[in-house]
Amino acid sequence: MKLKSPFIIGSGPISYNAEGVIRAHKAGAGAVVTKTLRDSAAKNPYPHISKAGSSTLINAEKWTDLEPETWINEEIPKINKESKDLNLIVSLGHTIPEVKNWVEKIENAGVGAIEIVSYREDSIIKMVEIAKRRVDVPIILKVSPNWSDPVDTAVKAVEAGADAITVMDSVGPVLRIDINTAQPLVAGENGMGWMTGKSIRPIAQAIIVQLAKKVDVPIIGLGGVMEAEDAIEILMAGSTAVGICTTLLTHGVDYLHKLNDDTKKLAQNLGYQDINEVSRSALVNLSSEENKEKFNFEFFKDKCIDCQRCVEVCPYQARELENMNMKLDEESCRYCGFCASVCPTDALIIV
């Protein structure tokens, strides 16, 4: 696939039908993944999506609420008719029989790739193998962070023929309660749902970097990309393309125009000539061995605003700042680096 932008719309509410898919494409998506097709349409609880803090959502939403025949006979043909250059990826799950039932019909409807999804780690490899035997379009494995060993399972899926990997699905089950009503935010079983948004990106990146060192297939970094800085970071960790979903739910689909522009400009400001140069650029700095050598601190008096944050957060009481003069008790300091990380002006840095 040739992508007109690095952003791929992940399976979710944005791509609920042909209209949603086409709208995302027009907003600047490089590719769009449909909501997950299964043997029957989903019946969601009410409510099933809620904001759960800054840049975080919880959902109890299931798969597509359209029948699979509707996608194959109506939605996919409509997408292909109205958007000739749209890179369409169909999400298919969650069981072996469902892959057998639909994978060939999906390919025949006219798609660019098929993403295989399952919450059952013991069946996903077999699902990939069946799909690879039956169709010629690329097969993408979607990693679940809820598997016992997502990295090892993804490696085995690539060995079984997966052409690319999406990292990752939502995290859960999780629970949030409205303290004013004592009611859960979503109406899933026991009030539980699945978490998406900025808080899950570090989990995704940890999986991505491990996979980028083990496999040689494209990786779609999906999970918690809300702004340009997030997109750059998840690319640096080893992603080939950037998956997004939650940020368009919270900002609207047209936010993708800004996200594309901001990411391109940020990459250039960081010294990259092309967005592809950003991909995997941090891997050289991510050693499998722990660093055992102490670093040095550097203090820039002209940048300091005397906020005292570095002093306040030190659990070892090792730092003092008086009259813009910084003192460090090296005997008490454990060189955790926390003080430098909270400095709002980079007056205190790690060298």
C-alpha cells in the first residue's frame, strides 16, 4: 500500500460504515480499518463510550453493529465506488470459524488487506494460518495487550505468515465509577470496559520496540496517539505507520488535517527530511542492557524560574535551590533523575 499520510484509522466508531470510512479518507487518512466483522451484528450496552480523564476513554463497545453481509454486499462496494484511492482494511474476528466463514468473501468484495483480531491467544495463530491459505491480500495481526505474552505470540504469527502487525488493541477490562452517582461510566458487565487514549501509549511502545527488534514486517503503532508529539514518538519506537482512533473521537474527524500538518512540521523541526526517516530512529538508543553508569546534572541559572519543583519532588532531600544557586548532596542523591524530568524550563537537565 502507498499511504498518502502516515495515519491509519484504527477499527472503531469512526469507521462504523461506508460513510464513516469515506469521511476519514477525505480527512487525510492513509488507510482506514473497518469495525470488526463477526458472524452477527453486535448489540452494545447503553452507554458504552465515556470520557475517563484527560485524553482517556473507556468503552464497552463490541464489534460492528452491522451484519457481515451488509458490509460485503453494500458498504464495501460503496466505499470502492466512491473512493478509488482509499486503502481499505477490513477487521475480522474473533474466532477460527468466523475467519473460515468470511475471509474469502471479504477479499472478493475488494479490500486492500484484512486485519485478524482475537482476544484468545490460543487461537490467533491458527486464524492467521487459515487466512493466509485462503486469500492473497495481506494479512495483518492485531496484537492484544491482554494476552499473556503479546510479543512472543506476534512473532509466531509472523512466522505463520502475517504480513504486518497492528500494536495494539485496547487495555482491559477496566473500571471507572462516577463518585457523584456511584454508577459506572459504561454499562458493560460489572460496569467494566476497555481503556484507550494517551495513557496506554507507553504500553504499546514497549511492545512495538520489542517486535521491531525481532521481526521484519511493517508495524502499525496504534494506541494513545493524540497529537503530533505522540505520533513522532510511536514512530521512533519502531512503527512504520501510526494508528489513531481515540483522538478523532475527542477532537472530531477533521482534526486529522491538523494532525497531519503538525506531525510533518515537527519531524522537519527535529531534523528529519521525511516522515519515513523518523520510523525506528530511537532503536539505536534502546539497549537490551541496563545502564549502570551515573550521569551528570547540568543547571542553567538563566533558565531557572525558581519554582522549586526539583527541590519539592526529591524523595531523598538531596537538592537545594537558594537565590538561584543549586546545591546537590551527592551522598544522598540516588540519581533517579526525577528532579530533572519535572523541570518546566529545562534549567536542570541530565547529561
